[in-house]
Amino acid sequence: MRSTLLLVSSLVLAATPAFADVDESEELPLPDLGHELEHDAETEADALPESSPLPSPEVEPEPEPEPAHGEAETAQRAEGRSEAGSGDRAEVEPKTAPLWDASVGLRMAFIASKGFDPFASNNALPQLSLGFGAEVYRREELSIATVGHFGVGGRSATARGDATSLTALSLGVGPELRYHLGESAWLHLRPSFDVTQSRANIDDASSGASLSARTWHIGFDAMAGAAASLGRPGPSTEFWLLAEAGYTWSSASALDLLPDGDEGSPPVHTVGLSLGKLAYRGPAFRVAAAIRF
Amino acid sequence: MKRTLGIFLFASFLHGCGDRPSAWDAEASLPLQSQGLEGSVAVLDPSLGRVLMLTAPGDGRLASKALPVGKNPIAMKASEDGSALYVLSAGVEPRLREDDELPSLSIIEGDVNPRLRDRFTLTNPVKDLTLDPEGEWVVLHGSSGIVANPNELVLVRADVPHSAPIAKTIRSFGGRPQRISFTPTLTMPAGPSRRFLVVETDYDVSLVDLHEPERDEVTILLPKRADGVSATPVQVIAHDGEPDDPNDARIAIRLAGDPNVVIVELLPPASGEKKAFKASINIADVGGSPSSLAFVRTDGGLRLAALVPSQRHAALVELSTMVVDTVPLAAPYDGLSLVTEALTDAPDTGDVALLWGKQSSTIAFWSLGKASGTPYRSLDAYDIGAPIAAVHDVPGEAHAHRKLLEAPSSSRFYVLDLNARQSFPMLANTTGFRLHVALDGDRAWALREGSPELAKIDLASLHPTSLVLERPASTAWDVRRADGGRSLIALHGTRAAGEPASLAATVLGAEAPDMARSRFYPGLLLGGLE
């Protein structure tokens, strides 16, 4: 689990430079030349060269080497601070585009697999869902984010009187294409690669022991949805509400339950109890509250 | 967009609210009925209307296959050779919809690849079934319902696929069927040889001609007792007589608490009558209430033998004259088994019978070839130390000369060698063991129901192998495997307080059983639901 998280994080960081871009269309307010002449000695050291020079009508500005996205962001933020620190009242607070988002919510999948039947009276599988995304590319209304999500949930039931339970841990990552409707909402589409680990358990009365199985499932999600801003508690944070729906598919794994070893004293030569194959396939939806920063 | 999302969410809601099959919520009821067959073990699962067929594909392996047998199965019986299983189902009651199942009889092949062979739909539910030893017929009886006709029988031709069941109400004089049996093939004075279905009621015996089942049955009225009530039949046997005489087939009827034995001769019918025979009834007094009847060949010809334990004698009835000869017995034997065919060196004249009883610790060999001339020399008694309640035959030819004698009140049983006339006691550590002989005749198993203790007795060497299972067993069956070997399948059907009913099995090799190589299969009732 830990290694998977590290892998996802490193993938996100590695992908970030490749998609960096500078938005050259944004214009910054004109500096106060008079003020600059007086404090030239003080500000010269602070002012960054090449920070948004006025375009010359005659001379096209030389294309600058593309800095890293983070650097551009930093330059913009620094410029904003320098402007503020110069005492000059940049009366319009600079609007910073949040790049990260973290979400928590409920994910509900509807699993029609026969292997799910011993563990649930219906097809619903609820999961607590945690998400984390990073916007890696933005051009006008379109942006691409790398989004990872982690889910934990399960069901319990009885199988002809024997208590059963199923826990599902899922981890997925994928690119999310967003179409921004202004700065307060977007529509998104996200395919993602998923890995799910299941732990199935049955308290088998015939052996007097608990039988369990751990299975792995590889699959994908295809989700589409929307997000809307709920407001900014701070200059660099924003609350959002997300809702999405789609389809989840995973590989099937055989449920061969064996004595747990920790509970009960099953016969020495107990053979596994086969409960068919389990696959996480079916429609799914997710609602979550997110914070963007 | 909103509409699409709404439709998707609604469809998802419906999809998610889909219930799982109701079978997952059906709890099993104990005790679970099981039946050993030639290549499989059948476990009846009434709450799901199915039979779980357990087979052994290989050494220590177990496979389970669920076969539907109709809603509410109520009775299950196996053929004597273990080749077929018959399951009677009551169907859905009350029947309100077209798709509510009617009562039915299912026939399942009992070999290593069990499958449903045939299914017969009935119109009314019945409670019991009697199997033809020759596998041709199944008789369903004991009808139930708001109004029931206890004298109605349903005859099903089990060896003819999809044959129509024949409903037949037998003549009644106030009684109802108590026991149903089949005769061997009897040569008729007129017409082809045939078999009869024998229906014993409270007061009479009816013979249903299986060659023409729609024909009216022949009812044999029994003599009245001193109190004016007709006697009650308790045993009916038949014999074809001499092979070259078509007129000497006979049926004998033993009556409850009555010294008289009814002998029915199947004589030629009167001229002009389109019947196969005419029944002629004779009565012989055997000197006391008999406990067992058998037709036997003696040095004086065919006789009817009757054991009279109260008088410590056996009666031999001459069938033509009804003259009764008595042979004194050393003990009050009440059981008689003909063992002539099981002897390696069978005598040329006369049968050999094994006498045994619950009231005596001796057994006796009765050589009927000496019964006429020197009857007192015809008996050879042995004290084996315990009364005998049952005698188990050993199938097959290799060890047919051995019998297993069961003494439930004792912690021992016996292996009797008919050829050597030796009895070998097998000592158990406690009482209550039940014996089961494997269908291949090579082994016997002794199991104490509800305990994990089990023993195998090799019928060739008489070597016992003691085993202790890891869970208490309710029953154990010796079956043929797909690879030609034999496996023992011990069933553990349990329900502890507060726990659901459950079923597991221990599988081990039958020929060389070793618990170290056994396998325990849990949760068998969950099989076939996925």
C-alpha cells in the first residue's frame, strides 16, 4: 500500500514538468515608475528581471525559454508579493489558480458478480473514497489533472446462516480531463487504472472455524461528472462539491476460502471452500467534498 | 445531460437494489437425509428442492453437484444395487399459479457421473414410495391432501422413460395399505410369466398383476380371528415351484399373532375365464405364532418353513397336503436366512438356512437336505456369545460366504464364515456401532453415529483398521471413484446451539484408509449456489 502511494506521488511529480506552460496572455498592472526611481536601489535587488515586461509595439518579445510550471507560478506569486511589498497598492488582488485538490466522499458501486452474493443481500458496495488530484496542464477552458483515489468499504451478510463479510480496498490513478465553466465549475471525464484487494470471510459452522480469502483485482474505472465551487475560505483555498458516475470493471478472481489460522480450530486437512469468482463490475457513482489549493 | 445522468442514476439504483438469489437465505434443516449409491452419495436439501450429489473424482478428492428434484422433497430411496436414487417431492402447496410445481418423482443415476435420468409429474402429493428390487417399478402410496384416498396407488414404470404413471385404487374392506412388496417372476397356468405387486392392508392381501396393471387386482381375504376380526398380514412370500410345472406357484402369508399360515395356490382358471390363474386358499396350523416364513427345498421336496420361537420348533408344511412336520430347535430362533447360494460347496439336495434370534446367543445351520429323514441331525448350533438382531449379506462373489451378524445390545459383532462355519467376534470399545457393507463386498464399516470413531474391517483378512475423524460423523458411505478406486465419504451434519445447520465431509481412501491423507471439505450446503 505504502509503495503504491509513493509510486503514484512520484508519477505525479514526474509528470508535472512535461506539461508546464506559461500563460502569456495574462497581463499584470503597470508599475509605478515614479515610485521605482526613488527606491531604485532597494527594489532592484528584489525585483526579478523578465517579470512581465511591457510588450513593445515594434519589437516582438523574444520567446523565453519555458520555465517549469512551478517556477512560473512562483514568479507570479512573487511578483504579486513584490508588488505588494513595494508599498504600491495593487488594488486588485492577484487571482491564483489552485492546482491541487483533495476530496473525501462516498463511492457506491453496484456489483452484479455472483461471487458477491454470499456477502451482501443486494448488489451495492459502498466505499469511503479519498481522492487527490493535481492539475498538470491548463489551456483556456481545458485542463488535465492527474487524480488518484483510494477507497475502503465492504459488506456483510449471511450465507445459509453462516456469517460472511467482504472488505474491498481499492486504489486507482488516471488522467482527468476537465472542461471549466468559468472558475466555479467544471465538467470532467476520467479513465483510471484500478487495483482492488478484497478480503472475504465466512464463519463456517461445519468446521467451527473462520475461513477467509484474499484476492486481487486489476481493472479500470470510466467516470464522468461535474464539480462546483462552494466558496473560498482563503485566498488560496476553495471548497468544491464533486459528483460523478460511470462504470467500473475489474478482473475476476476465484474465492477459495481457507482456514484463517487465527480463529477457531479447523480440522487439520481442511480444503478450501470455493464460492465461485468475484469481479467488481458494474455502474458506480461518487459524491465528494473537495478542497482545492 | 441532466436527463442522461438521471436515467443512469435510476438504472444504477435498480441495479443495486437487485436482490441475491433467495437460496442464500435458505437455512438447512437437520437431520439431513443421505444415501450411499454405487458411485456417489446423495444428500437431500429440502429447503432448496435439490439433492447434492457428492462424488470422489480421485483419492481424497470430493466434488459436489446439485440436481433439482422439485420443491419440497419428502422421501428418498436408493435401489439395492446403488445404481439409482428415487426422490419424491410434494411440489408447491397450495398451488395458485401455473408455474407452481406439481408433485413429482425424480430418478437420478447413482454412478460416478450422477445426472437426472427422468422425472415424472404427479397430480396429487404422496408420502412414500416402494422400490421394485428389479428396478422396473416404483409404487407411490400414502396420498395426502385435504381429502386423501389411502388405497390409491400410483405405479410408475421406472425403466421406461417418460412413461405415464398409473393410478390404481385397490379394493378395500375398511383397511389401508401397510406394506408393499414384489414377488419374483411366477409361471402362470395361463398366459405369460409375470410378477405381482403384493399390497398388505390391515385385513387382506391384494395381488396386482404387473403384466396387466390396469386389470382388477386379486384380493385374498384372510381368516377371521376368534374375536371376529380378520387377521392382519405381517409377511408375504412367493415361490415359483418346480421349474417345469406351471401350476405350482404359491404365495404364503404369515398372520400377526396367529398360528395359521395362509397358502395361496395359483391354479389354472376355470374354462372360459380370461384370467391367468385362479387363487385357491389353504390354511396350515404351524403350532404357534411364527416369527418367519421361507419356502425351502428339502430332501422331501419343496416345503414352507416356519419358525415358532414360542414352541422352540420349526414347522415344515407339505404344500400339497398341508401336513406339518415339526423339527425341535435348541433355542428360540426367530430369524431365518437362506444361505444356500452363498456357500462355496452348496449341497445338491436341500437348502441350507441360517437360524438366529434376539432371544438366544446361539446360531444354527439348518441343513434341509436331512430334514425329512433325520430332522434331528439337520441342525448344527453354535454359541457365539450374544443375541443377534440382524444379519447383513455381503454382496459380490468374492466374500458372499461371509455374513455380518449385528448385536446392537453388545459391544461386539461377528463375521460368520458359512463355509467353515466359524464366527469371528469383532470387539468394539463401546456399544452402538452400526454396520455398513461396501457394495463391492470387500469391506465393512462400523460407525458410531454422532461420534468421530470409525473402523474398517477387511472381509478378506478380517483385519480391522481403527480411525478417528476430526469431527463427529452422522453417517459414512463407501463409494466407487472415477479412477476405479474406492473412497469413504463420512458426513458431518451438525447444528450446535445457536448455530446454523451445516454439512461437511471427510474423504479418505477406502481400501487403505489413513487419516493423515484425509481431506475435510467444509460448507457443502453452500455448493451450487454460486
